[in-house]
Amino acid sequence: MPLINNPSILLTFDVEDWFQVENFKEYISFSTWNSFELRVEKNTHKILDLLDSFSFKPNATFFILGWIAEKLPELVRQIHQRGHEVASHGNDHHLCRNLTEPGLILDLKSSKERLETITNSRVYGFRAPSFALDDRVLQAIAQAGYLYDSSYNSFSAHGRYGKIDLPNSTNALYRIHKDFFELPISNLKIKNIVIPLGGGGYFRLFPFPLFKLGMASILKQDKTFVFYAHPWEFDPAQPRVEDASRGFKFRHYINLHRTEKKLRALISSFDRYKFITCKDFIDQQR
């Protein structure tokens, strides 16, 4: 059964740059990453400053790529020092389901250790790139020493999103083992239909009043909302990948100019709720 207690909103950010997203892998090879301008630092600071602008100081969880942490260790320290949780997003944005068992364990452990070395603090959480999760990957995350995973997205119409064996599909906190938990992305379920409402491109696509209504419904039912976004979604001036397919460009670039304003509106609209990190939320439930 899911574990539910005090109503909470968990803001989470997958810290990767515009050229590292899965939709552009066909057009931007890993070997060229070093040739691109890093825009993630400026965009992450934009998020940090937005959070700091509220008097009640919302706390968030940042799932950081090891590749980014190696290039920008001071950014990782800044996130940690400003009171937010540092968690792992793997090293190089490879889909976990495509990695061999030794490769997966290496990715999980090395990304965790890199972040822990930078912050001098334990890293508890992991999120799989593109939510590409299955039961094998979930067990490997537990074996690698994490307290929780936050990779399950129940919207099955997306080809990359994985599926794991949970008691049901409600969005709450699940105890997988004695000391290991799954914290799914929040989606709105109406009868047997799952509407993707956790964040990202869906947050940019849906009109805010509609998103707000769905979010309120989820909070009423689950007492928890897990929201996700990426720093590049706050950067309408980022370079464009013109060779990408029309569908990928639509997903990536739709309403980038509205993300910052909409996130501010989200936090303001739900300021009566607790905005806490994933780790603090799990500690409260335990």
C-alpha cells in the first residue's frame, strides 16, 4: 500500500543541458558534447533564484547528471548549500534499460560517489533518464545503495517510459524493500485513463488553469504531488536543433518562454502546502 501523510509538493529538477536530451540523441552524438556551450549553470541559477524569491523558501530536489557535476562542481555545491537536495540522474544520460548489468551498476555507483565527493554528503535518490525504468533497473538502484528511486511515470502512451511492479498506480510513496522506496511522478487518473500531469513538456503545453485544476485533484486524492522540470525548459534563447523531427522540436520548444512564469504561479497558487525535498518527504512518512 502507498504511504501517505501530510500534504506535500515535491519540486524536482533533472539537471541536464539542452544538447543532452533523449529527443536529440539522433542528431547530437555524445562525442560532441564538449563542443557545446554550457547553459545549464545559468538556467539552474534561474530556478534557484526563483525558489529563493518566496518568503517561505520552497525546498526542491535536483537530480544531477554526473557529466554536469564533473564540469560544474561549484553548481552542485551551490544547490546543496542553498538548502536543496542533491540526487543522481546517472552519468551520461544513457537509458538505464539499455545498459548491461555491470554498466548499470557502475553508472549508478559512480554518479552517486561523484556527487557525494562534491557535497561531502550522502546522496539518497536516483532518477532514470527519460523515466526508462523496469524491475531489473529498480533492483539495481536499490543494490547501488540508494534510499529511493523517482523514475516511475505511469503514462504508458510514451514509448520510453518504463513499467514496474507496484501494488497499483496511485501516485504516492511505495516501500519496495525495508529501506528502499519508489516515489512516482504524479499523473491524473480518471477511471482507466492516465493524463500526464507531472511536469516537463506537459506543464508547458497545458494551459495553467487546467494544470492547476488537475494538480489540485491529485493533491486532494494523494496528499502528494511530484513535479518535474529541466533547467533547459527555462531557456527560450537556447540553440535550436533544426535537423530534428517536427515532433521532437514541438516537444522540446513548446512554450519555453512561459515556463518560469508558470512555475512561479504554481508555487504561489499552492503556498498553503509544504514544498519539501524527496528525502525529507520520505523521512516524514517513515
